[in-house]
Amino acid sequence: MITIMTVSELTKAVKDAKNKNLTIGLVPTMGYLHEGHASLIRQSAVDNGLTVVSCFVNPTQFAPGEDFESYPRDFTRDRKVAEKAGATVLFAPDVSEMYPENYNTFVLACGVSEVLEGLARPTHFRGVTTVLAKLFNLSRADRAYFGQKDAQQVSVVEQMVRDLNFNTAIIRMPIVREDSGLAKSSRNQYLSDTELQEATVLKKSLDLAHDLIRSGEIAAGKIKAAMTEFITQTAENARIDRIDIVDNTTLADVETITSTVLIPVAVYIGKTRLIDNIVVPV
Ligand code: PAF
């Protein structure tokens, strides 16, 4: 695995790979790699001749007051995890390399980025699509790998790729979980032992919703109420930010469940905002 920090080095590595007719897989990350990222890298290494892992805490997707400065970083460990999982190139640019002075172009996938997480974080997806448009162009990736944990992010990226005719296939990979059911996330490291235990309430509430739908409940309101009651009664430090039941394709709010739904939840455990989701086929 080679580690490179500049756009010009990445352009050269990509050109060399294309000259050798290698397909290119991109795994975009903000570092602090965990098993979820490793699963994406492993799949890319199986599918492609060259796997580029980008490791860049992207400032444009954080609003003022969010955790950009304190976002966990451990580059030494990231290099080991990426290499072990099969990465061939680790691209770790500085902010000034991605956003040089006078940088002033942004990419916005309207609609799908304005619901759910987009309501609470109105500038977030604009930052995500902007940095990904740059990474897709730089890496000339045939495939890019994303985790289903950020389900809306994947839908936003799919919209951008369709609308702007990127020649990159978006591969959506399953959520990787701890044995406790907690979805793996770089932000889990903010949690104390008690909070780690309480955080399992997210997945348990999603399982409850799944079971209710399987047993014939179709009123989204009743399912959300049952999830709310379960979370508040089970975890003292939990504060629900959002529970939604939306159409799995359009992400439009659903009142009566008649087709496959996505149920995303966002819950604060102490000060840490965690997200998780489940798709329930109907
Ligand atoms: O999911 C993430 O870690 C980020 O949003 C991404 C896709 C790497 C863009 O910065």
C-alpha cells in the first residue's frame, strides 16, 4: 500500500492503474477506520485491481459547532487497518489540498438531501456531495463503496451520480455491528461503558419496529410511539432526536406501510448523537 497526500500523486497512481487496465475501487472515509470500513475495503479489493481509500475529515460537511475539530483521528492505526483490509492506495490530503485558496464550487443533490438528516443538518450533504464529486473525479473510480448505516447518504450519492453522469457504480454494503448489536461507528469511541450498553437501545428499537410490522402493524405512528416508549424506558441517558418511517426508495414520509420502508433513528446517548436504521421489506 502506498500513502499519498497530494492530488498530483493520486492522479499519477490512477493513470498508471488505468494504463494497466485495472479497475479502480474507491472507499471514501473520514479515517478512524473500524470494521465497517474494513468490510468495504475488503469488498473493493475483491472487485478491483486498485483500491483507493481516502482518509479525509471533510470540513465542508460539518456545521459550525459540530465536531469537526474533535472528530477522532488516528492516522497510524488507519494505515494498518487499510493495508490489512487490502487497500493499495491510501489518499490522505490536507484540507488545503482539497480546498485550496479561492475554492468556491459546491455540489448539491436537491430533494433527497433536504429530508431526514438534512433537516437537522442543512449544509451537511452539500459538503458530502462536494467532496465525493472531487474524489470520484480524482480517483476515476469504477466503483465506490458505502455503508448502509448512512442510508440517506448513499441515496444522496446515488442521486448525484445519476444526475451528473458519473461513471462510478455505487455499491451499498450492509451495516457492520458489534456483538451487542450496536452499529460500528467512529463516534462510538466517545461513549463511556454505561453509554455503550445504553446505545444498544437503537438496534433493539429497530428490531421492535421490525417485529411489529411483521406481525401486521401498518400504522407508522403506532410503531414510532412504541419505539419512543421503548427507548425512553430502557436507556436513562437516551434522548431521541428523530425516528422516521419512510419509503425505502424516495425517502418520503410514510403513514400507512404498504411497501418496503426504511426506518432511520437518531438518538443522543449522553452527548453523542448516534444513527442506525433498518429496512423492512413489505
Ligand atoms: O461517511 C463518511 O465518512 C463521509 O461522509 C464521506 C462519505 C467519507 C464523505 O466525507
